[in-house]
Amino acid sequence: MKSVSGYRRLWVALSGGLDSTLLLHLAAHCHSGVRAVHINHQLQHNAGKTENFCRELCVRLGVSLVVQPVDVRLASGSGEGLEEAAREARYEAFEALLEPGDILLMAHHGDDQAETVLFRMIRGSGVAGLAGMPGSRALGAGRLVRPLLGFERSELEDFASSAGISWIDDPSNTDQRFDRNFLRLSILPALKKRWPGLNRRLQHSAGSCAESDFLNQRLAELQWQTLGGHRHRLPVEGLSLLSLAEQKNLLRWWVRHSGYSPPSISDWSQVLNDLLFAAEDRSPELRGDGFSLRRFQGELYLVADMAWVPEESVALEPGLPVSWGSWKIRLEPVATAKADVPPIRICTRQGGERIRFCSVGPSKSLKKWLQEKAVPPWERARLPLVFGAAEGEGELIAIGDLWCSEQYCGSAPAAGWRLTVERDCD
């Protein structure tokens, strides 16, 4: 416990059970200014009793406590669905709580690790999942640390009992309709009876999987650099020369590195064949949770799900920024003697638009210009087009963040107004 250092605030996730209660005692003994957070899922009949136990415990230890009720939204009626929904609600609350420099201690121990590895094995996880729970990882703006992973639950129970520490049990922990409880109560005891060193064996396997996952990620990163990958796109030609295993590994790494979860796919061979080798006139796509992989002009793009954009045109007024999908559009005065506010509206493509780059030059088809600029088709239909006139009239003065008329940009725009179009990622 004393090895935990370099934090701004030290938190302990307190459920009221044996593990977290013991962890709070240890943290309060070894560190000053410890804080606790109790997540009340509001699911058990004794939820109020458990919350009161946590409050009284923190008062006795002189620990500041935050109680956070959460609303567990269940997508399905299965036991596994309830477990996962409660976990997601719990971690969302933790992420919202943590600030930069914060550390959250969680009381997972060796039996929890064995249970996790076995559970993921049954679900068919790869090496990343079979690596089990890491001892430390980023969580929100802070970090999550699990200092008890090297101890078995029996050791923790012996220590707590000898120290006279009391705790409160969660009645749901005996309900074997939940998959993890079934493993914990029926399967793992039988396995441990047959193989007494089961936890150590599974911990060794998890460590080997963690090493393999590290090497897989390192290989993907090196191949990404060799192939000339950019943040949101990857050349198809180089990717197509890799083996199927390397292609899968690289795409999984790219998706995870971009902040998403790789999709579960049973036939990667068919999916990758469509993405990499479909005819040029086709638009192959692999959809994931919050993103999609799309191909365009010899490159594979990782595209975040599009934010909503208005269906009708929107007037742009000074001092009132307009959010348009992933764009933010503003109009600001720059001249000392401010000219009248020009009538400006924003809309998406309707078809037939033309652009004039110089006031005395010829106009050009917007459709053709976007093709020349290699703007992907999924972005063209959502680009904010800014017109400098009332509805149904006027010329284009800006096209997303791709171009802006000299009348409305620069240090001294001729119109006396500066138009700013920025994307969220800028």
C-alpha cells in the first residue's frame, strides 16, 4: 500500500464487502487524506443498509465519503445483462469522479483475477481479454490501481478476521443465475480441489497473454508506421500485402488506439476481403460501436459515427456560434467601424451548387471541386455550406473548414466580419 504514490487525491472504491472494507482500512492506515466512494446501484433490498454501513465506517476511520446512486439500465432480462449493466454504471460514475492526478484503489484480488480469466476464456476472448485485469490502468482523467491482486480471498478473510474488521455481504453474490457467481461458487472450488495452485496457474497464463498482447500491439504500431498510416486512414495497398493474422491485429490495434472497442467478427477473412478487394465502384464498410471502417480512393478510413446536423438551413448571427455536426461556425466583427451584419445562412448540399474563388473569375461545380479535393462521399453530404445571402440567393463564402472566401478571412477581411469554421478535432 505504501508503494502507491504520486497522486493528487487517493480514492478507495468501497462496496462494504470484505475486500473493499479491508482495503479502506489499509489505505487509511498507510496514507493521509484518503477518500472513499460508494456506488449505490439501488438493486438490492439491503442497499440502504449497506450505504449506512459505509457511512459509519468512514466516520470511524476519519475518511471522507462520496455516495453516488446510479441508475442501472438493463438492456436484456438475463443475469449477464444485469451484471454488465451494473458494471458499466459503476465505472461511468468512477470516470466522472476522477480528476487529473487522482488514483482510485479497487479491491480485486487473486480469486477475482482467476474468475475473470476463466470467464473470458469461456466467452472466447483473445489474448487481450485473457490477460485478465491489469494492476493499473487509466480511468477517466485519473488512474485505477488494484493493489490486492497478489492475494487470495482466503488470505484477506483471515487477515480481516484477526484484525477484528467487520463487513457486510451482498446477497446477490450467492445468486448463481449470474455467470460469475456460478463460476465462483460451483466451478472454481471444484477446480481448486483438483488443482490447489489454480490461481497461480491462471495468473501465469494471464501474464503470458499480457506479454503476447504487448508484442501484438508493438508489431501493429511498427507496421502502422511502415505502411504510412495516418490518424484516421491507412493505405489499402500495404495492408493487403500482410497476412490475415497481421491484418486483423493491425486493425484491432488501430480501433483500440482510436478509443473504440474492436468488433466481434466470426469471419474476418470475408470482411477483410470485402474491405480490401471490392470493386472501386463499391463502398465496403465495417461497422463497430461508435465508428465504422470505410474505403475510399485506395485508403481505409476510420470514421466516427456522424453527429446530428440540422435538416433545414440555419441563420448565422454574430456572437451566436452554430454547432453543425463536428463543426463549430462563428461570425465575429473585426473592423473598428462595423459594417451591417451580412445575411448569412448555413445548409448542406442540395445539388447544383457552384463556387467562385475570385469575384471576377468563373464559377466551378462544387461537386467536381469536392471530388478533386478527395473529400470522402460520407463527408460531402454533411459539409456545412455557408452562403452570404438570404434563403435561395447568394454565393458560397465557405465550405466546411476546406475553404473560405477572402471577403471573410484573414487579419482584415474586406467584409468587416471574420468567419471561423472549425472541427472538433482541430
